[in-house]
Amino acid sequence: MNRTNYKVGFVSLGCAKNLCDTEVMLHHLLEAGYQLTPEETEADCIIINTCAFIESAKKESIESILDIAWLKEHRSLKGIVVCGCLAERYRDELLCEIPEIDACVGVGSIHNIVSAVDSVFEKSEKKYTSFEDKQTMRLGGDRIITTGEVFAYIKVAEGCNNRCTYCAIPSIRGDLHSRTIEDIVEEAKGLSEMGIRELCVIAQDTSVYGLDIYGEYALPKLLRAITDNTDIPWIRILYCYPDKITDELIAEIRDNPRIVHYIDLPIQHISNKMLRAMNRHGDRACIEDAIARLRREIPDIVIRSTAIVGFPGETEEDFNELCEFIKDVKFDRFGAFTYSREEGTAAYDFEDQIDEQTKQDRYDILMRTQLDNSERFNESLVGTFQHVLCEGFDPVSEAFFGRTYRDSADIDGKVWFTAPRQIAEGEFVDVKITEAMDYDLVGEVII
């Protein structure tokens, strides 16, 4: 079989951690000789890297598979490979109920993607499946970066030990499995040589990185190693848990000039009753202490957080406590989710499940509260100069766009700005803010 005769397309769903897996698989396929295409109608085989974290993500994944299945029936598509969390969680159901699927690959088997695609074109009578042990899977690997020339993610660990009662991730991706510092640094050096200007450090719980292989929270040592061995100007930390915010980590963020003063700190709730029911590690006092220490030691730090509304047993009193906390603590960035009842999790069988309308009402109230915070914060920046990383030019609005250190790619706002000269992607410029929108800013470069 001549692989160069075949084109492979990709659909990548879910989180940035899933995207890193997609990028590894893309590299394997290109190295094996397959052509890659962004056009689904041109592809001979399409790989769908799925998400199954919550109900809405599962629905999106299934709908994507069915859309691709239509191409197989009505166009020239020869094969469909499903991988990722949905494949790991519902492998048998997928193969049985969607016969158009030709191969299923689990989260521990992404390095076998070439064999999966080969099976499509070799017309194997038996459908290809690969579900290797997640705890012994090879982490990392060469990637094709799909996020452009400015920023990239780097996944430092797989799996999670936290066992939150609402979360299916440990059953899908296994226990914490960290990469070595040396392995991560080698990848970061390659990204630095490519000209990447911002590196986003991610894991399911980034703050616990290294505990399984070094016997300690090794994130500060990893951050120092990355900055010592690369020239990447911005290094951003996502997904740190409040109970694991050590003084050493705070000092590293404060004292290392290339670690941006930004941290993602999911709290999920503030009511102690709810936190216990969710099996979150740490109570309200722990959360408040982490926030206070971060803001005391790093006054300009941006804290992003998330919360879940409508968890089983959440009373009006619990919800009001959360709303008041969000109003008072004034997170710089904040997102909310309605509770998703997931089979295989402890909370699935909890009593006092909340109806969907109440969940949605509480979500709307909470996000309106945060919108007020965001508007006030953005308005306070009008008239100031902000250091912006340019990401490109939008011909429709005839403006450049980029982000300050306050904004993480894909989840936070942008700065839209004009300039008297051409600004290159990846260039840092100082922008005078002239207008504030709900989540974005508008400004101009003054020379």
C-alpha cells in the first residue's frame, strides 16, 4: 500500500489536552507518508478525536461522527477512525451502534494511529481497535502545532488522582502519569526554536505535576527548567487546584520574569457542604487563603476560575453563597458550568438531583454577576497602555488583534488595535486602550 496516495483529515474536539494528542497523531501520520488535508470532502479517511467529559461534549462528539458518517455514505470517504475520550469510554457501544466506524483507538494508544488508518485502506475484515494501558502509555512525542506560530500548549502529565465525585476523567484517562522534566524541556526547546512566543503549561491538575515520579510537587522546578533552556518570552500556567498552591509555586511565578502573572484556579464551588459533596480537596478557608496569598505576593496577578451550579443537593442558600463570593472576590476571569450527571461517577447516584431549568437559571444569574465584574475591570483599563502579543490581522474589522498577559488563548478576551505600521504575528507592542467591551478591549499603537 502506498500511503502517499491517501489523504487523511482530522476533527479535534474538547480541551487543549486533547488537542495535544491530535497534534501527536498528525505528526505520526505525516511521518508515515500520509497526506493531511483540512478539507473533509477531500479526505479518504477522517479521524475524530472525541471528548466525553460532560453530556454536551458527548453529544457534540456523536453528532460529529454522524456528520462524517454521512460523507462516507454519500461521498468518497473510505474510512472513519474514532479516538479520544468517547472511544475510551464507550468503545463497544460506538462500534455496535455506528457501523460506519472502521477503527476505535483509546487514549493510551494514540501512537498506534498509523496502524489504525492502515487498517482502513488495507480493508481488514475485522475492525481495528487499540486500547493500551493508560499508565504505561508513552507520553509526549513530536507534534504538528495547529495553534499557529505564536503560541502552543505543552501537556506535562496525563490522568488525575483527585476523584471529584462529578468527574469521569480518572476512569477515562487513568491516574496521574507525569512526564519527566527532561522530556518536557526537550519539547519546549523545539517549540522555542520554532519561534513560539507563548507556552501554555497544561495537565488535568497541573499543580500536582511530578508527584508520582518525584515524590513532590515539581511544577516550580519544571518552570525553572523551561525558562533556563528556552527563549520563550511568556509561559502561562493553566489548571492549578487551590489546595496545591504552595509558597514555592507562588514565589516562582512572582520572581521568574517569564512566567506571566496569570493562573487558572478552578474552585467549582465555595459552600463547604458542596465542596465536601464534590470531594474537592480543601474547604472555603483553603480557597480564600490561596487567593489571598497569590494577590498579596503578586499584586497584578490575574486569577481565572470556574464553578459548577446545580450539583445534587445545592440549595438556594448554597447558590447564594457562591454568588456573593463571586461578587466579592472579583475574579479577573471566570466561567461557570451546569452540573452534568455522568454515569460511572459517584455523584450520578446522589439524591436531590437538580432539574435542568433550575441549573440554567442559576448559571444565568452567576454569569451576569461575573459580567458586571468583567465590565468594571475592562473599563478601568481605558486610557492605560497594555503590553500586547500580536496574533494577526483581521481584514474584516481592519484591525490587528492580540492578547495581554491577562488573557489566555481561546478562553479569554482579545485586544483589537490599529497601528501606523505593519505589526508581525508574535510581535509585542504597547497599545493604548481607548474602549472597553464586555470581554474585549480596543486600542491603538502610538509611535
